[in-house]
Amino acid sequence: MAESGKLLADVFGYLDRLNLIGMSTMQVNDLVDGLIVNELKSRPASKGQYGYAYALNASRNHVVCHGVPSAAEILQSGDIVNFDITLEKNGYIADSSKTYLVGEVSPLAQRLVDVTYEAMWKGIRAVRPGATLGDVGHAIERHARRNGYSVVREYCGHGIGREMHEDPQVLHWGKPRTGLTLREGMVFTIEPMLNQGRAAVATEDDGWTVVTRDGKLSAQFEHTVAVTRNGVRVLTLRPGETLNRH
């Protein structure tokens, strides 16, 4: 799991260096696909999963999650876009996502992205043996609500390992000291989606793309984490990130 996570972090390091302005989301998909297969000798785990055909989800602006890459969708300055990527190496899967700021974005968009990132880290820091999934969800939801944002409830984190989606479900809201008790060796994702407006979402006709019902912006971040003897290890930790900084 750690090997897969490190390789996936390298993919995001590659994306960090791209100038996304003027690129199509399909171009980004194709670059990521080639990097994972040809350079990292790994497999884009989302390809073929549930009939999905691509190496990533590209969720732009009011798209909450599961956005399908398209040659016609051109990224422009002012956009925010989440790239959600899974990678399998030697039979083990890691899952991570990051919301990118394309060019110069509005202060409101910047704040949403910043708070969503902070909310993910609030959840990660709640992970330790003896804590509960309710503690994790509560930490995320409290930070979101304090900053005026809603938490999408239809989608959640999940256990992960040899399969992309395993038990348990990791909700991004909850009550402290409720839910499954965490123990050393558990591995799962934490991936909150925060909306500027209401939490309500809808799925478009393609059967994949999930959007905010009110058309307002949504942002998401995700890491794959492992419960350790003394706390938590972020298996998909990206360049420049440390657990204690956030």
C-alpha cells in the first residue's frame, strides 16, 4: 500500500508542474494514463472499474465528483478542477485527489479550496487507534460548518486495499465516539467534498457526473491513510506535505 501511495503522490507531483490553462481534461487524462503505465509500470485502477474508461475523474467548478474527462472541456483561468486518481501496483491500490486552481481564481473559490483542504486534514488528524469513524466525520463537518460550507453526504471515503472500494464507509460527518472503532492496520480514504451553497447534488445524464443542484462551486481533497500503533500514516502524502503542518 505504501509503495502504491508513493507512486500516486509522484503523479500529483507531475500534475503540479503542468500549466493547466488551455489544456483539455482529456489531455490531462492521457498524460496521467501514460505516466502511470509507461513510467511507473503500474495500472490506473479506475479504468474498467464499474465500466469506467479513463485514468482519472476531472471535476470542474460545480462538478462535485466523478467528472468524465473530455476533449471539449478546456480549462481556463479562474476554474477550479479536482483530479481524482487511483493507482494499482503489485495488486494494491491507492486513491487520492486534489483540487487545482487554474490561473487566477476568485477569492471565494480560493477560500473554498483552502477550507476543503483543511477539513480533510482535520479528519486525518482525528485518526488513531481507539478513535471512531464518528470522530473523523465530526472533525471534518465541524470545520466545514464553521466556515459556512456544506458537506456532501451522498459520497464518502472507503476502505481500500486489493479492491478499490472495501468496507468500511468513511462518512464526512458524524458524532464523536460513535461508529466503528479504529485499530492498527486499517487502511481507508478520507475525501470530503464541500459545497459553497447547499449540500444537494444531482447526477447528470451520462450516469457519472455529479453536480451541485444550485450550480455553486464544490471542492474535494483525498488521501489514503493507515491507522498506525500511535496514530496515522498518510500513504499518499504529496511533495511538500507533512502531517504536522495542517
